[in-house]
Amino acid sequence: MGPTVGAAVGAAVALAAAPFALTAVGFTAGGIAAGSYAASMMSSAAVANGGGVAAGTVVAALQSAGAAGLSGTTSAVVAGAGAAAGWVASFFY
């Protein structure tokens, strides 16, 4: 597999897997799942911020993506990261 194909495959896989990965760690459409990794992240963020999760934090962004789906900008970032990983992986296969 060449680097260009690897990058394309990586981008596609990352975009397809992102919603499932968010749900798997607990960022769901109905909110953060109790007892999940996301709940642990939210707890840590709340303790660090005096009891609340501040807007614009990683936890807030991930919950937004879990509830409403990936925005265009987030999709571009996820695809870019997947493309980079696929490009690097293509040198090993």
C-alpha cells in the first residue's frame, strides 16, 4: 500500500470510528454515561474548575461531539489525524 492510499484509508477509518469511540468511552447522545471513562474525565474537570466543567474544555468538546455529532472542523481534524496515521502506517505494510 502506498503512502497516498494509506493516508486515504486512515482518514476514512478515523471518520467512521470517531462516533463509536466517543460512545465507547461514555460520551453519548443522552449525556455522559455513569461509571464510564468520560464520567471520570468530567469529575476531574469539575474538581479542577471548582465544581463545574468549563465551556471550551476537552470534556465539553467531546460531550458536544458525542451528543450532536462531529462538526465540520472536528471532522477535518479527525480526518487529518487519521490520514497522518495511515500515511505513517503505510511505510510498515
